[in-house]
Amino acid sequence: MSSEDAYAKAGVDQEAADSAVAGLVKALSAIELERPTRQVSLPGHYASVIRIDERLGIALSTDGVGTKLRIAEELGRADTVGIDCVAMNVNDVICVGAEPLAMLDYIATDRADPQVCEQIGVGLARGAELAGIEIPGGELAQLGDMVSGFDVAGACFGTVELDSIIDGFDVGVGDVVIGLPSSGIHSNGYTLARSALEGIPLDSDPDGRLGRPLGEVLLEPTEIYVKPILELLRSSVDVRGLAHITSGGLGNLLRLAAEVGYEIDDPMPVHPVFELIQERGGVSEDEMHEVFNMGCGFCVVVGAADEAEALSLLRGHYPEAKRVGQVVGGPAEVRRNP
């Protein structure tokens, strides 16, 4: 397998996906209304914001669990994937400075299995508790002629004061990037992970580095960052940017509005599972960082003067939180050094 296009060979063509999204955006931009738009302009950001009145906005996001569900199906365990579904949605909503309030779930399945659906519900409920949100409803669709197994997705909304939206425009050279640890792979890159690890029994720890069976590591739920980030937003810290590190790795920092660069000179420790994927799949270092979070699940950008206070607060939730880099001038890119 070529180290340059391992993800594409595993079945995910990111360039094609980008083109497909561009097509969708082009079509949706042609919507004509008989009233002025209520959208707040946040191109490329993690959540959309709709104005309700002169003061308040609603933040919206939607996402799913992806092919991590294949691992759940193989292990006969669906009790954690609901946490992933909640996490992938609420972690995006908080990136605009909004407080997530509720989520609706959508489950597509080949057949309605009561036991599986109850397990999914257990995870959704746990995720909702961790995020401090409600799940007032959802949808179950039986699509036997279209779906094999099940798929889980959701749509989340929260509220944000319009003058408190965090869009990244205030990020400037010299600001500090603080990283929060991921719990593992989270819910991105599983097509590549599964391809690279194919043949390794899920009940084994192939060389002892994982410390527990591979299947447990792969099913580790996505971390939910809502409560510590809301606490930070309510503090005196001047939060200038928030980035959920998903597919695209630390390159997600470039979704913030400021035209700046980021230098990552002290990255979070890399989880052993990423090393295993890279070795077994022959994946290049660059592609690993393009596909996976590599140990950092969320980034906070603050002014240098607020670094100590921000770290003190965040370490109350994540002792491993640390400064991972800084904002620099030059082209809008993320540079790893080393």
C-alpha cells in the first residue's frame, strides 16, 4: 500500500468528498427566500448560526458515527456508539461559543432489532448526560433494501449571544494553542484504521502496547468537551478560537477565520493505536496527521496573557492539557515542528 494514499485505497477519496460538498454548497447557495437571510456568515466553521433576533442566535450542527459502527457490529456492542453520535455534534456546536441544548437522533437500519436499538439508546442517554443536553425525539428508519446493519447520526442545536460568537477572527500572531487530549481515534478515519488493522483479532492485544483488547480500544467513545469549554467561556479568559480536531487533524485550526499560521512545537502524546495503524498499514506520517487526531481532540486559542489561567481551568478537567503551539505569521497553514 502506498504511504501517500492509504486512505483512498482503503475506500475514502477525500478529494472526491471535497468536490461533492462543493457541489452541495453551490446548489444550496441558490436558495431564494422572500425575506433577508438569517444566517450569520461563518464560512467553513464547525457550526452554522441562525439569527433569532437582534441578540440571540441558534447554532446548528449535524454528524454521525461513521464506519466505527462496523466495529460495534462485529463485537455485538452498540452501547457506546450513541456517545460518539452526541460527541461529534456537541463538540462542533461549542466551537462557535454556543451552549448545546438538545439533539435529535436518526437511526437507519436494515431491520428494527429491539436489543440493538436499546443499546444505542443507552449510549445516547449517557452522551446526553455528559454534554448536559436533552434528546426529545428522533427517527428510526427501516431500510432493508438500502442499509446493511445500522447507521447512527444526529442533529444538535444550541444558543449563542450574537456578540459572543467565536469565529476565530480575533486570533493573532503570538496567541497560544492549548490542546486537550483525545480518548483515542474518536469517530474519524475508521475506514483507514480498519483496513490497516485487518486480520488482527479484536479480542487481542497484538504486541502488548495497547494494554487491553484492540476491540475495546477501537470502541472507546469520543470525548465530550462541552462542560470544560463552557466553564472556560464563562471565565475571564479571552477565548479567541475553538477547534474540534476531527478528520483533517490539526489542520482543522485553519477553519478559524483569521488568516494566520499555526506552529505545533509540543504536540500531545500519540496514542499507541495510532502507531499500530501506521506500522501495519504502511501509512506515512503526513497522512496519519491528515486523517487522525493523533492524541489531540480539541484546541483552544487564547492570548498569551491568558495562557496560565486557561491551563489552570482546563487541567481541572484534563490534567494532560498543555500548550501545544502558537499562532505565527506567514501562510495560513499548520506546521509541525518537530
